[in-house]
Amino acid sequence: MSDVGPISRNIRLVVAYDGTDFNGFQVQAAGRTVQGELEEGLRKLLDEPVRISAAGRTDAGVHARAQTVSFRTHHRTLPGGRFCYALNTRIPRDISVLASDEVGPRFHARFSAVERTYRYYIYTSPTRHPLFQRYALRLRRQPSIRSLNRLAAELVGEHDFSAFASAGEPSKSKVRIIRRSAFFPEGPFLVYEVAADSFLWRMVRCIVGALLELESAGADEHELRRLMRAGDRSNMGATARAHGLVFQHVRYEPAHLGPAAHR
């Protein structure tokens, strides 16, 4: 009896990856991508072509601690909770599927998401650290967390984030709602955490670069507000490097997961 049936199942995966050696998440004409590796692994596992959708399409060098992807399959025998184990034997070691389940037919990893959280990791040292340099930005000085948090708090709420939009941003509207924006110490790192409904392309890295530069210059929240009103990306300083950024978490309302047709 064939393992492939006529009923389409909707599967959710929670995925972590080290983005160092990937040319971003999304499949491209050339270069190794997270999506490409996952889809090839699923093709081998299910013996059918699979197209996945992701909660966030991270850039080259950006990491993920709990990225969410979803896909549909006609494969009918593998339980939803076993996909993670079966798929991990068919994908490279710099990607891992942490969990899997079968969700309702209306769930979509991208469009069902109500909040995405990113973290940016920084360490301060006059010399580089070989265990940190792939995953955190090095600063040679110790910034003021208090000053950084005064600036970061200004971003909370609904704003036009044109000043933090990279050239080539496809969205017509640059308005986004940030729910959390704060710096805090975590072990040897200074971490910036930001949560929003969605983000512009490279928006988090633009924010980190701008806040670090403003803090270094002694600028206050009034100066940040002025620059945001001007909406000119060129006034906001350099974009922080990709390797310090981690896609931390994505939140869904329980109702969006829905009852699965098969468990």
C-alpha cells in the first residue's frame, strides 16, 4: 500500500540554524540556502516535491533559534510529531528541526504569525574571541545600557520606520508596530531584543547600528525622534553586521493552529 494519499496534510516545523554558511533563508538562483536544504531533505523523506513557507526570511549570515516553517504533504503514515526526527537525518548539521506537529489546514507559517522576536548579540572586548565571533558583534568599548534603553524605548509603538529601511525594501508602507525594544546583559553578551508584528528588510540590523552610533555620540531620545521624523536612512549610520542577529521566536494565537485532520 502506498504511503501517499489524496488528503493534504499541513505540517509545522520549528527550525534552528547557524546562518554563517548560508546565503540566506530563501531559495535563490545561486548559493546554499536554508529553504533549499529543508526542501531537499523533505523531498528525500517524502518522495514528493515540497515547498515550504517561513515566518521570516532571514538574510545571509543571520541565525535562527526558533524559526517556524510550514508545508503541505500527501504523505499519510508519518505522524506529525515524528517529522523532526526523520528529517534531521536528511539535512546538514548546521540546521536542526527542533519540533514538528500537524496543524489545521488554515495555518500558514508567515501569514498566521502575530509577533516575531529577534535578538542581536554584542560582546565588548579589546580583542576578538574565537568562540563569539561567529555569533556576536564585537565592540571595543563598553556602551551605556541605560542610554541605549532610553533610545530603544522610543521605538515602541506604531511608527513610520522609513529611517530604518534599507534600499530595495519592497513594502510600500514603512509603518510597523514594535511591542518590545530593550537591551539587557546575558552572560558575556549585551543583547538587544525587539518584537513586532513584522519587520522591514534589514530593519533590526539598521536599528542596532543606529542606536549604537547615537549612544556613542551622546545623542538623546529627542535626536532619535528628529531623525525618525526625517525618515532618511542615510542619517542613521551603518547597518550592524548580520552575524550577531538571531531570529528568536514567533508567536501564533492558539486558534490559528487549528485542529489537525490527522495526528
